[in-house]
Amino acid sequence: MSNYVNNISIHGLMNRFAFLNDKYPLSYYKVKNKSKVVICKDKISEEEEKKYKYISYMYLDNDPGIKGAYFKNNVLSIIDSGFFNGMPGNKYRHIRHAVNCWKDKISIGILSKENLDDVLEMIEKWKWDENGGYKYHWQEHAGIDKTLVNKICNKEVDDILGLVFYYNDECVAYSTISIIPNIVDDIPEFHYVTRKVRIKKDLKHLTEFVDWKTFSIIYWMFCEKDFIINWGASDGGVYWYKTHKWPLYKLEPTWFVSFYPNGK
């Protein structure tokens, strides 16, 4: 199994109030008084659970056996060198179309304090786009994005590459991805941490370009051979995009549940 959460990608789950919990592997507190905890590796004992007001298990390999638990598929894509060497033939046609559409229109920079305000403004605008955060109740996720880009710029997290995308001098997207791979089936695996793309009619197919460019930089700077992208789990159109736009390597069931161990 290839858990989406590791010591790098866990920061892509944490809002501005959260801080790492050293008591359990891959865990963090959601609030300052430590009464709410998120655990992303192994289920703890019922005795330990009762020490907390609220627990969220995320990305567990096995069913925790708790009422309300559900699973999603963690998506792993295989990204081969053809994506970065001409994209010949029918296999790459959708991504090739997006790249040809945007490659001469988009300028790209590394996330830094100099462009941080542009990214924060873009995330805020994304929330209000026609098909953006508020329509799908992703406001909290936008807050997580803001927290992460601030951490990266303030050097509070390491080993995450942040990219910023401009169209007509306006920031329209950003992405963050781990640069230290895991090894899965003898293949390097990189975790896509967060990404936002403005959802506007004049920006069609920009998401594909942003992902391709992010993967391209990983390929040329850190890999130069086939690699795996671990996207994490999702639903609906986002899940469809991950499993249809990019070559699927495997799906791995992963379990989630949030509950009050001692009752509300």
C-alpha cells in the first residue's frame, strides 16, 4: 500500500490552527488545546481514543471498524517519459492539446515571498468563481492552501516545490508537489500536495497544463524516468479527472471517519 500521507504531504491537510502531534506517527492536532486530533497512519486503542474530544482518521489502510467509516480510492498515476518528449500519438492527445493551447501564454515562477500575495489573492478569487470553492463547500480547503503556501515561503516546511502560473500578468494557478520520492514497486513516487486553478471560461484546459508543467519540472529536475504521482483520494469530477486524464497505475482503498469518542 502507498499511503498518500507522509511527513511532507501531511502539511497539505493542515489549516492555520493545526500543529504536528509527535505522540503518533503522521498525526496532528486541530486546535491549540489538543482536544481534537487527526491520525493518518494506524488506529489507536479505544482507551487512547477516549482521551480526545474529537478524532479524525484519514487515509487508513484498513477499515477502522467505527460506525460511519467510509472508504475512497487513493489514485496513483504512472507518468511516462513520453509526456515530456513530444507526446506522440493518440495516448497523449488530451494533454498535448492543453500544452499547445497554453505553453506560449503562461509564465511560471517559483513560489516565494515575492509572489506570495499574488497566490493568496488568487486562492481568494477561486473561492468565488462560478464553479469554485463556495459552490462545492471547499472554503476550508482554501484556508489549508493559504496556510501551506505561507509555510513554504517562511521555510517552515521543506521538500515541497511551489509553482506559480500567470496569464496576462494575473496569477491564475499555483501547485505544490513533494520533491523527495517514495519508492513504490521500484518506481519513484511523488505526492501532489495542493493545487488551485482559477475556474473561468477563458481558462479551459488550464488545469491539464498546470499539472503537466508541474510533472515536467519533476521529470527534468529530479527524475528523468517514469514516475508515479500520488494524488490522494477525492470524489466526483476531481476523481474522474485523476482517473481519466492521466494514465492510471492503481487504485488503493483508503479509509476515513470522524467521531466523538465520548459522545458529543
